[in-house]
Amino acid sequence: MIRTSFGKRAAIITFFCLLVFSGVALTVGGVWLIALGGSFYYAITGIGYIAAAVLVLKRSKSACYLTGLLFLMTVPWALWESGLNYWALFPRLLVPAGLSIIAAFLLPSYLHSAKSQKQAYIAGSVLSVAFVAFFVGAFFPHGEITPSGDVTFIESKSDNAPADWSAYGRTTEGTRYAPFNQVNRSTVKDLKLAWVYRTGDFRPGVDQNTPLAIDDLVYSCTPNGLITAIDADTGKARWKFDSHSTSPVWQRCRGLGYYKNEDVAPGALCEKAIVHTTIDARLIALDAKTGQKCPAFGQNGEVNLGQHMGEVKPGYYFQTSAPTIARGKIIVGGWVIDNVMKGEPSGVIRAFDAKTGELDWAWDLGNPGITKAPPAGSTYTRGTPNMWTTAAYDDKLGLLYAPLGNATPDYYGMNRPENSDEYNSALVAIDIETGRERWKFQTTHHDIWDYDLASQPALVDGFDEQHRPVPALLLGTKRGQIFYLNRETGKPLAQVEEKAVPTQGAAEEERLSPTQPFSVGMPTIGAERLTEEKMWGTTLFDQMACRILFKQMNYQGDMTPIGTRPNARAARQFRRTQLGGACRLIL
């Protein structure tokens, strides 16, 4: 007969309620999951907890033993599904371990032997210590990625002389490679905070700024267009400029441009200029030393980028990324709002004279006959793929490399403008002098997944199949594919294979490409196939719910068509290589 006090009765009632809740939830959800072709574990465990609850009502110690047994059964199942992945084990073990600890401390209430009671308390204590240790592990790093093979590090031979970071990717080549060795793998741990500068921009927006560092100043921009020149040594502001730019959505400033005018005397106004593109579609040139507007540039230092765009509703078209400045030209694309309407503003790419702000050329893929401003009464072609990131540039070849997005809408491809299909999610090489296309390389055919190119290409020294040096580029994509191309011709330097992809499950009238390009000759980032076992949760319950949702969705692997049925896609695919681009690789 069980011996109980008020505290024991309360504990038993609580234990009973937890068993009932867990049992019913896991049984109902587990049966649903089985019907969808999923794991049997949840239903079996749920039935076990219901049986344990019945045994509690019968005041049987077997309730505690069964609860402990279910935990012991869970451990090998969890290891089989997850291996030693801590964050995958966490939701699988948390609830069964917690219930088994309660069962261990309640077991002495059912036992008569002092020895047996002591053993039960010891078991409960050991489980509790293990549980706490396991839980505390959540506050330490897990799943760190380390190289699978030997890695060769090449240290810079630099004398650490000061050098500028004068473009978004340090140079227009987009490699983000700084030729210094003062900070390295051995000394990085010794870095200490030198200064903090607070911009004072508290309005809506996300700070994605990559500052420029030129001479002794750091140039920063905020999401709402507050530009500051900061003393690199002291962290004090030398000057500030507020563009007073506003947008109802997507407030961003990812970087600034820099231009040096070699045709004026040193120290003249705007000999060195900072170029800012705003979230209300303006192009502004500022003197790098004083922050004054450059009077010879546009209209009092500004150019209206909404010119010749037709109707542009607030928040529908503006610039969020740093311009590319090359051969005295400022090259800009534009961010265009997604999935709102057909005929959104044009994705035209334009080059402006860095001294005067005059339009030098325009690349409008919807109307190749337009090379500058469109004829009076007309606009640049609306709804064409846009370049919302930053282009790279090779001065020797005179080529600008423009990563394109998609014509709207992102997830349905049948009503897009004519001729846009071959340019969606493509990298286009444009002649810097004429603005005419030299070549293009498409990374996704008939893109209905929003796999637009969001990364600036990295220009590197490469080799062809005969190991001869060639100018190359690395292009990262949201798909996790890294394309290695000859940047003179656009031809792959590493094997690209057209592979068959799923074609079932799209909207009824959608046309799909039967194959997609896969860069099989290069590493792939985060392209593992999703499975039921990889679904996340913090407990058995929400993980089971996630598994049910996954099994209900249309998922056939990479490139599963978007249709009317819910579609499963890995969250990582949207940020596999975005904004920052491919880092410099030693090839």
C-alpha cells in the first residue's frame, strides 16, 4: 500500500497530469504522423505514458518503472536519429528525462524496504545531476564546423603599412582581402575595444553597413541615410551629413562609394568624394573631408534616380547597396519591392559621371535600343530583373559584373516580361564604357524560388583545364552553389552539370525547367536534403508538430516546385551566400 503525505499526494497528482498530457498529445500526434508515413516513436511513447498514468491510478509502482523504461528506450532512438548532435538530442531527451526523474523520486513512496528506497533516491539524484549537466550544456557552443582535411594558411607578407578600404569589398574586385598580418590567428585573441561610436539613428531599419576606411577616416552610413566621417584613431565624428531620406519599408544602407578626381588640385572641394545612394532613390556626392555636397554634381550635389522610371510609389524602388565606382562612373541598380504587382519599376542599371552626375549609359534588358535616357514620353522597361546588390569590376578587361534578381513575382513565372526569363538570376558582364552586354551566365533557369543573386562576385586569379592562368570569378548563390567562371568569357572553370530536378507540384499553368545548373566541380554550402529527422523543436511536442507539418508539405528535395500546396524549404537556402559574397579562395 502506498504511503502518502499531502506533499506526496500533490507530487503524484502532478506526475499523473504530466503523464496524461504527454500520453494523449504524443499518441494523437504520433498516430497522425504514422498516417503521413512518419516515425512510430511518438505514438508508441504516448501509449506508454497513458499506460503509466493508468498504473498511477492503480497506485502501482510499475508506473515509475514504465516511465523509466520509456526514457531508456528513448536514448538509443535519439542517438540513432541524431548521433551525438547536442541540439538534435535536446528536444528528444528533455521530456522523457524529466518524467523519469520525477518517477525516480516518487518510487520510494511505493517501496517498503529502506534499502530499495535509498537506491531509488540515488537513481533520482544521479539522473538529476545528469539532467542539469545536460541542460547547462545549452550555454556552450555545439556543432562547430572544422575543416575535414589539412588546411594551408598563407600569411600576408605585408609590412602593415596603412591601406584604404575604399569600396564595399575593399576593392571593386570584391575579394574583401586585407593585405595585413598584424592581426592574425595568433594575435586576434589579444584585440581590445578601442572606441565605440553611436550613430544616433533610432528610426526603423536594420544596420547592414560595411564602412569605408580612407586615409585617417572611417565612413559609416545608417539605415536611414545618416553619414558620418569618424576619426579612425579616436572614434570621434569629424563631420555628419543627414540625407533626410525616408522609406515606408526596408530601410537599409549596406555601404558607400568613394571617388577621387584626378583632374583637380589636391585639397580642392570634392577632390575626394563619398557617394551615397538613398532609400528614397537619390544619388548624393559629398566632399570626403568636410561632408559638404559637391556643387558640380547633379543638382546641388544630388541626382534623382527616379527619373525616367515612370510611376514609383513610395517604397517601391530605391537603393540599399553600395554603388560600384569605376573609370569615373558611378554604377547603380536598385531594390524593387517583391510580389506586390505586375509592372513594378524597372531593373535598369545606370552609370553616372562621377564628377557631374550626368547619365553616361543605361542597360535596359527589356529594350536594348535604350542606351541612355528613354525617348520622351516613355520609361525604362518596367518589371525587368534588377540588381539590388553591388557589382564587381575588372579594370583590365573593362567589365562590370552585375548579379541580377528576378522579374516579379518571385514565385510564379508565367506573367513576367518577355525576354526576362534568360536573365533572371543571371550574372551579366557589361562593358564599362558602352554599357552593352558582353556575356551572361544563368544560375537558375526559370527561377520560381526567389534565388536571385544577392552577392557581389569575387574576382580571383584562376586556372583553366590546362592549368594556365586565367582571370576568374567566384559567384556564391542562395542555392549554396558556388560557380567558378572565366570572367573574360563567362565559361565555367569548374564543372557545371545540368541535373534533372523535380517537375511535379507546381501551379497548373506553370512552365518548369526540367534541369538546373549544379556546380559539381566546386564545394556546395548547406545543400543537404531535408528529412523528417532534421525537423527542429525544443521538446518532443513541438518537434512532433514540426515533423507532421513537414510530412504534409510538398518536398521533393532541392528545387521542389512552388505550387498551391505548402512547400518545405530549408531556411538556410535564403542566406547561404548573401550580401557578403564568396570569400577569397586559394585555388
